[in-house]
Amino acid sequence: MKTLAELQAIRDKMRQQIDLRDASDDRIRVVVGMATCGIAAGARPVLNALLEEVNKRDLKNVTVSQTGCIGVCRLEPIVEVYVPGQEKVTYVKMTPEKVASIVSEHLVNGRVVEEYTIGAAE
Amino acid sequence: MSFIRSHILVCTGTGCSSSNSEQIIAEFEKQLVAQGMDKEARVVRTGCFGLCALGPIVTVYPEGACYTHVTVDDVEEIVSEHIVKGRIVKRLLNRNVAEEGAVTSLTETQFYKHQQRIALRNCGVINPENIDEYIGVDGYAALGKILTEQIPPQKVIDVVKASGLRGRGGAGFPTGLKWQFTHDAVSSDGIKYVCCNADEGDPGAFMDRSVLEGDPHTIIEAMTIAGYAVGAHQGYIYVRAEYPIAVKRLETAIGQAKEYGLLGKNIFESGFDFDLELRLGAGAFVCGEETALMRSIEGYRGEPKTRPPFPAVKGLFDRPTLLNNVETYANITWIFNHGPEAFAAIGTEKSKGTKVFALGGKITNTGLVEVPMGTTLRTVVEDIGGGVPGGKQFKAAQTGGPSGGCIPASLIDTPIDYESLASIGSMMGSGGLIVMDEDNCMVDIAKFYLEFIVDESCGKCAPCRIGTKRLLGLLTKITEGNGEPEDLDTIEELCNHIKQSALCGLGQTAPNPVLSTLKHFRSEYEAHIYEKRCPAGVCKALIQYVVDPAKCKGCTRCAQGCPTGAISGAVRAPHIINQSKCIKCGACMEHCRFGAISKQ
């Protein structure tokens, strides 16, 4: 290593990984329902698509996590978005295709994608 | 394409390693593969989280769930429930340190809430065996900035001075001043040295070990900065051989730093060369004393020398030498990354920053804690430490190891900083903090520390070699019930002589445990001498185990449990303890179900 730029390159690469270990409250949490019902309905491809999209866009303040059954199994796969200080938003019947618009609209621009929410489905 | 979405952090510090954390890691790796999760979750070895009493500790991110007392058998469940299904395994969460219910995240516990981590900032967060992870948390950024911008050494020293950092090894000498003295000293051939004192020998202190095990690169970076500031090109880390994990991780870290060109010739193309070597101590307590440590590095028997000349003028191989303790170095890069003002804003007027304490003894949360200077002893013991277990009364806290003293319960609201501790007859020391309850005899405690000193005295000067031995003799006489009234005066006189005439810091402070207990717990000494009684029921010569005939049911359990056959009596009739055969082990008291046996 000869320059600061080389050090910076390693730091940026690692920073992304280590940010995962930041459990502080000011981060946006995206939680995927991954109980049997969720997995059966296709939650895993949704989770993978979310992770891919978040990493691609390098969203440092977003944590993708998973949870058990939320209770409305018929609407799985379910993804919930917790933005600090706001009411959580529940997206239902998720597919990998819907993920991109939720990431770009909701996580990046802060606009809830109404048509995919539980309110629209009910 | 797949992404690692979960990190499983397993503590591999000495505490958790001794309770099988290596096997837990192996099982995690096996289970992740078996359950098809090895592409989504990764196992990371880390240093100490600080909650050693609850080990082995496993933390799973991004949820930050902290699992305690994890066994190899729990691993399958953590993987299948938490990693696969995202359900936190509640039964393994850390209930002990939470006030109510199960707190998932370690940072939300009472244990962590009052803490502020600077020296321990990376312990339990990064993998100490991976230099990239250290770089990922701004590692080597301070060194890179200083060297590439060619910041003048005097400016570097000014930053350390402005931070107000004082030596964390015990005496609390201002670190910036020490750097200045070494910088200003003239070496006949231009050679100077930088040393790190990692010979942590105080009974009960293990913060330096945790830093070396959890974040070795921070020491390497800080020593390199120090070398640049004082004009040294060679550094030595003097670490005790009793810390094998720390030694191994330091060796790994030094190897990685050399490979990256962060140690060696022409670092960051700045023309600055710096190299580091390890020296292993052979277990002598006195080698933690600075002049003895340097003699030992030179290859001689570790014995202190008179000062002055101070090491900054004439130290290792008779060249100007900078010697700082591990915890002191652990603060350096933080100061450069966050600015000296940020550091100086923490703590009290004369004691800046934070201090790490190794909590031990009669305390619920045994472990490592880091608090801002000026935090009261009460906060550390009651809020962070969780108080004395078993509903017992807090009696005293011992700080500073064999050089320190006991702080009685009446002074529990004393703020912890260098001056306050010194004013009540104790000292900061390296940071061991041993809590004692009503079952501890203060004369016995003083005797314990003195036994340690007598064992570890290097023997070079008479006050320490002979004086502490005589002092121990007097204390032993008192604990055996042969104490005479004039003994207390003799003890005090002898203590003062040793303080004034011993050669090195260890000898001069050796009487502190005796003097401070005598000052705060004189009545206990007097009870031993005048009433031939040990109030805490510890000194064997002064206690008797007796059976209360009214409560004894004659069940014979005590007689069966007695290792010396000292108890006799017929079935269903009150038993009797033969005092001449009794060795006062207390086994009978533990065996009795009716509370019929008591200590008198």
C-alpha cells in the first residue's frame, strides 16, 4: 500500500459489510416475513432481490432483516418498511419485480408505493 | 448473485475461548452449510464484548440480538430459527443484565447504557485477525493522514497534549508531555525507541488483554504514530507470555501490517520507516515497572533502576524511549480521528476521556466496562455491574491492584478519576475493580495483596524485599489471633518506611492495600486483636463452627459430609463438632438442611 487512495478503497469495500453490524435506531429497517407461509409463497426470491437492490444502490442507512409469520398468511410474501419516526408500511403479495420500485420510490425518495400496500389489497 | 445478509459474531477472547467458543464457530460453519445458509450468513470471530460472566457470547446482526451462555447444542436452533426464519431465539437472550423482559440488543442493556467505548470501540465489533475490517472502521486513516500530509511531529504531539490524555497504566502521567520529553531528548546516535507496556500483571485486571485480543491493529497504528512524533524507527511490545491469544493476534496483525506496507520502510511513500517487534515477558510482576521492563527487553534480569534519568532521556539501550501502556495507545487513533477537543470534552477537569475497568469479585456482571472519567463508583457497581449478588451488602471496592486501596461503602459516590481516588488513599492503577461484600474480611484482603507482593518482589531493594515480608508476618499474626495492640502502630510505621524508601513504584505503593484498609476498616483490625474475632467470619483461627442442639434433627448429613470425621452423634440426636479435629472448611454448614450449624 502506497497511497491514501488504496487505503480508502479497502475502507469503502469493508465499510459496507461492517455497516451491517450497526443496530442503531436511525436506520430504515426492511423486514421480510420468512415463516413457512412466507417461504412457500416465495419470500426468498423477494429477500434476495431486496438485498441485491439495496447493495446495488449502496443504501448505507437500510437494514434488510427477516421475521416470522405476521398473521396474514394469505397475503404473503409480506415486506414491512420501518422508517424511523413514521408508521410502518406493509407491502403484500410481493414479487422480485415489485422490489425495484419499492426501493427506488420508498427507500430512496420516501414515497410510499400505495398500490402494493396492504390497504390497496384489502 | 447472493449477498451476505447476516453476520454472526462469536467472541474469541480468552474468557469465551475457555468456554468453547472455537467449537461453537465450527458448529455454526457446519450448520450454515447443512441448512443452505452459508451464502447468506457469515461467521465472524471478534474480541471481547465485555460481558465475560455471560460467555460464550454470540451476536447476530443486522438484528443485533445478543445470545449469552451459548453452547454447541444451541447452534442448530439459532441457525434454523434466527438465520433461516428470522425468529430470535428468546430463551438464549441476555436476561441477566436486562431490567425486565428480554432485551434483544446488547447496546440497550443496563450494562452498556452507561458506558462510552473509546479504547474498546472495536472490541466485539470487528474481526481482529482481518486487517481489512480494521481499515473498514477508519483504521490506519489517522496514520495515513499524518504521513501523507507530512504533518510536523510537533503538531502531532500538540494534538495528544490538547486531548488531555493521561497514562492509563496507573500513575496518570500526561501522555502528551511524555511524547514531548522523548521528542526533545537528544540521542547520541539519533536512535530512539517506542515501547508498549502490555505486561498486565495486577490481579483481576484484563483490559489490556482484551484490547490486544480484540483490536491489535489500533496499538500498531498508535505506536507508529508515536514513533513518527518522537523520531523513533523501532518499537517493542512487551507482552506477557501468559496471554497466548493476544500474542498470536499481535503476531498476525504485525504480519498483515507489514504485508500492506503499513509497517516497514517508507510507509505511505513518506520516507518514514517504522518496525515493530514483540518481546514476551516470563511472568514477573515487576517487569510491568517501566525501568525493569526495559531491562528485560535488553535481555537482562528484570530489575528496576533508580530514576532519574527517566526513560524519555535514557531508556532502552540507554537511548531516549517512549513507553506507554496498551490502553493509552488504544485512545490515540480515536483522538486523531475525532479531534482532541472531542476527547477533552469527556471526563472531568483533570482526567479526560474514558477508563476501562475489569469488574470482578462479588458483582453480578463480571466483565469489562468503559466509562467516562468522573463516573461514580455507585454507577459502575450498581447500574453497570448489577450490584452485589445474593442480596448481600456492598462493603468495599478495591481499585489499583496491589498498588491501590480499598474504597469503603461510605465513599461509593466518589467520582472515579485520578485525583479523587488518590485523595481517598487508593489509585486508578491499571483498572482492576474488585467488589467485596459483607463476607470479605478486610484484614484477609490486605494479607492477600501483600502475599502477592512478597511473591513478586524482585528483591533488589531491602525495604521491599524485607519490609513487605515483615508486614505480611504481622498481618498473619493478627489473622491467627495472636495480634497485640502495639502491632497496629508497628504496621503503620513500617508501611511509611517502605513507601518512602523503596526503589521503584511497586515497592513504594505496596503498603497501600494495608494502609487503606487500616484507615477505613480499623475496627475490623481491632476486633481481630482485642476480641480475637473475625467479623466477616473468614480468618479460620478465629471462627468456630457449632451445632445448635435445638435445631439439629440428628440426620447425620453433616457427619457424612465432614472430610475429617470431626462430627459425632447418634441418629436423631443432636451432633457435636470436635473443634480439635475441625479444619473449618464449612462443608457441614452446606450439608445441613435445618440451618442448625453456624459460624461464631
